[in-house]
Amino acid sequence: MGGIQRGLLATGLWKAELPALVGARTAPASSSASGSVYPHHLPLATLDGQRTTLSALHGKVVFVNLWASWCPPCVAEMPGIHALYQKLDPQKVAFVMISLDQNPARAQALLKRQGYTFPVYFPAGPLAPPFDSNSIPSTIILGPDGQVAARHDGMADYDTPEFKAALESLAQ
């Protein structure tokens, strides 16, 4: 199922609407979640079990994606997210891929199998707004000031020149 969905994204036959980034010079504001402050102390655990919070990334644009290995739309959008991750300056834009897998070994197996190198975390506590979602994949873009710049629930192809430019503009 994920392969079919990825194929539809890749061919352009199905185009999911990308979120407009609040504060980016290349995109108008249109997010219902815009303007809300994210919880700096969102508890996360790294793949090797180290505890951290989002506060370590304050000052950067943060691309947060909630996903799971058992979610076909999540798996379908990952190649585009990984391609975008490889194109952006990590000093300006951070990626926080939050796996909702109950079994971390399944998430790690998917990452290894696909060769993904973006940072993956697991929730180390409850997900507070704006990260609590009834659906996945969900993507939240945080500006360097800690404000929610955009939110998108559902699958999308983030690896576009326009979205890359909007993230870079937001990072200025």
C-alpha cells in the first residue's frame, strides 16, 4: 500500500496540499495552528535511549514528523522527507522524526532497511499540543522563535523546490 501511495506522489498523479509556512517570505500564512508556542520540554528519547527535549533545537526551524513503521502513508512520504533532509543546512533546519511505534526495533529496522539517516526519536511522555494528533503522518513546522509556522495532517511530498525555499526563508 505504501509503495502504491509513494508511486502516486512520485508521478504527480496525486498531489497532497503542502502547508503554507507562516513567516516564510515565499508562502502566505494559512495554518490554523499558526502562532501557538510549542512546548520546549517535549520529552523525547533518541534511538539509543538518551533523553532530550525540543529546547535543544530552539533557534532553528524544526521539521517535526509523527510516523510509524506500520503506517503506509508514513512510509510512502519518507523518501521525500529524507531527500529534503539531505538538501538543507542542519545548522538552520533540524529534523525530528517521532516514531509512534510501540516496538522501537520495528522503527529501527525500517530505518536500516531504507538507509534513512535523519534523526529519529520516540515520545518519552505524553504528546502535548500541537503534537497530539488523531492521525498520522502529521507534520509540524516550528519557526526559530518556537512558534508553530505550519501543520499538515496526512501524507505529502515535501521534497519540492518551493517547500525547500520556504523552509530556508523561514530560517533567515
